[in-house]
Amino acid sequence: MPHTHVSTKAEAIHDALEVFQEVHHHQPDAHEKARLVSDTIKEWEHEQVEEMHAADNAA
């Protein structure tokens, strides 16, 4: 999963859905969407934690 680099979960999910549609040429079904949302949230939260740790280490 690519890094999201956006400020909110909603933006990350929106971007992930757009990328899915571009790559697969269809909208995700319910199962694909659930997996995509879950994976995107995990990645977004992981990035937020990394940013907080980087900021703590820089201080």
C-alpha cells in the first residue's frame, strides 16, 4: 500500500478508492471496499505514529 501523506483518514480513504477504481477499472464491491478502507486506515495511522516519533526525536 502506498503512503497516504494526507492529513485525515477521510482523505486517505477517498484517495485509496480513486486509485482502486483507476487500477481495476471498476468500483470496489462491498468486500473489496471493506478491505481497502481497513488497510488504508492502518497505513494512515502507522504514518501518523511515525511522524509523531520523528517529531519527538527531533525535539
